[in-house]
Amino acid sequence: MSGAASPDRWGEEHDIDLGSVDAPDEGDAPETAPAPPRRLRLRFPNAAMAFAAVVFALAAATVAVVKWAPASALNAEEVVTGFLEAVRAGDVEGALAFTDQPHATGDFLVPEALDTRWSVVEVGQVQFEPSRREGRITSYVYAEIEAFDGTRIGFRYLVRIEDGRARIENALDTTEAYPAFDHLDVNGVTSPVDEALGITNIMLLPGLYEFYPDLPSTMELESAGTVLTLGNRYTLLGEDRSDERLPIPWPTVSAEGEALIESELRVYLDACVQAPDAAGCPFGFPEDDGLAVEAAPGAQWEITAYPEVGAQWWGYELLQGFILVTTEPGEARIAAVVTEDGASRETVVSCPVWADGLFADLDFEGGVGIGRADGTTIERCSSLVEVDEEAQ
């Protein structure tokens, strides 16, 4: 079981000692000290003295109780407990009624976005502050919840009590989310992402949230995809530390996705063979002032080896997909006419095939599309090597 990922539960502690009044010790008085003047003392029966002592003790205890356990303490705790239990029951409207934002709206402030696999394990007032305004009190209530796997998270709620009403003032927190896709999927509920900024602002009620539960088998998440949240704190399932930043996991390509990308890349390059001058195709002849190369009449590129590539998760671009990086270049050959120093000859040339600059866009239906990013795709042979086919 993970420990609670939480702020300090308790505020400053105060002890009140009602029996620590010091009196001088008569045995310490000097022998030459003058005798004190006689004073008239009123004597009371022992029963009356005992009664007065009890009254004094009760009065002092009452001061301590008012300072650390006001009559509103249970009210504040009940408000936080009611809020959490309403969320866990899926009653969004009932939960918001305990807050100072009873009419809050958001894509994930709906019952469909709530996961009930958590429980309330602790609620208790830890501090309160009377306000200068008469009848107003601010109460701090520590709460802690636990996910089904034992992960815990804690948070201090601020409850404002005034005119007989108590409302949680920091129940909802708006946070920026930076997802990799054009939408954010939380517990099966989706929210669009601003394509220009690549972000979306969201509010989450307390509980358990799984990101992209319906991710296709062509992709995986680089880390745990489920987070436990309370207030403005978030912790990944299985972790024992919380953060104020929403930890949205990043996608990676699965083994199935890699095989699909390899297959689609071959289709893409085969299409380039038919139209080698098309944008994004790597079969342009290199420029050389002293050498002119062009395809022989009727000649066509032939791919003898396809490149091996990797899809970089850190190179994911919104609306484009995973950037491809060549790990082993391929090869293509073509019969060409080479003109050098005014003399021409026909030969076969070899061109290395690179995929750098291409993107693999894996969709949520399990498919993939190969595309290019303007200005970054390799569209010419980096080198040409004359091939002696008779020697092979």
C-alpha cells in the first residue's frame, strides 16, 4: 500500500497547561527578611473552594475548545465528507452544491467521467481562523482518499463558514493539459484540444481517471495511464508522491504499430517509384555542376531494399503523428544517362533511400498514414554510386 501523497495534515499545535502557575517557595526566603504585614484573609469552606476551582478549569477548557474545536467544526467536516461521498456516488450536481461553484460546467464534470474505484479514508478539521467580519470563519479540513490498489492522496480543503452556511472554496481546480492528440480522452469521455495551441483547460472532481482507455493496439502509453486526484494534487497510480501538474502520459508505438508503419512505408515508397518527382519522394538526382544525370528512356526506379525506421515518441507532432527516423537506409536503382565533360554514357546508379522527415500518423481506428512535413523531407539522393551489374 502506498503512503499518502499529501500535504501536512496538522497545523501548529497548542498546549494549554491549567496547573502550571508558579508560587514562590517560602523556604528560600532570607532569614533577615522582615516579617510581612498581616493581611485580612477571607476564608471559604473547602467545598466552595473546590467548586470555584472546577468552574475555573471548565472556563479555561472552554477557551481551548473554542480555539481548536468550534461548534462549526463538525459542519465543515460534514461539508467535505458530503462533497466527496457525492462525487463517489456519481452525483455531480449534489457534489457541486457543497462548493462555491454550484453551477460549474466542464467536459469531465459529468457522471460518465467518474470512476468509483476509490474510497474516503480520512476527513478532519486541522485548523480554523475567525475573520474580522463577524460571523465568518475559515476552516481547513484535511481529506485523504485511496484508490483500489492502495495509492493514496491528501489535500487541505478550505471551507468558508458564514451566516450559517458552509461552502468549499477550493474544491475545483482548472489545470492546463498538454495531450499528444487532437483530443483528450478521460475515462471514455473526450474533450477537444486547441489545434493552434495544443492545450486544453480542464476541471476534474476528486477520484480516479484513466487517460485514453480506448487506445488502439498500435499504440501504448509510456507510463501509467491512470491518475488519482484530489483538489489540485495529482499522483499516478502506484506512486507515493503527488504533484500540482497533471501527468498526462505520452504515446509510443507498439510492436503491432511498428509492423504497420513498415508495411505502409513500403506502400508509400512504391508510389514514389511511379511518381519520383512527387513531393516527399527521395528519388531526385543530386545536383552537380560537372555532372548531369537523368533517367534513361523508359527507365524506372527499382527498390532493392526498403529502409528500416523507428518512430520517435518524443517527435510526435499534433495532427501529423510520429516522426520517422531511419535506422538503416534502403537502396533503389535506375538505369541513367550520365553526361560528363561533354560525353554521355548509360549506366545503372544506386541511391540510398532515407525516410527522415516523414511522419506516421496512427489513428484511433488502428490505421496509419504516412505523410511529410514541409521542408524537412529528404527528396534527393544523398549520393549516387555507379553500379557494375556484370560484376554482381
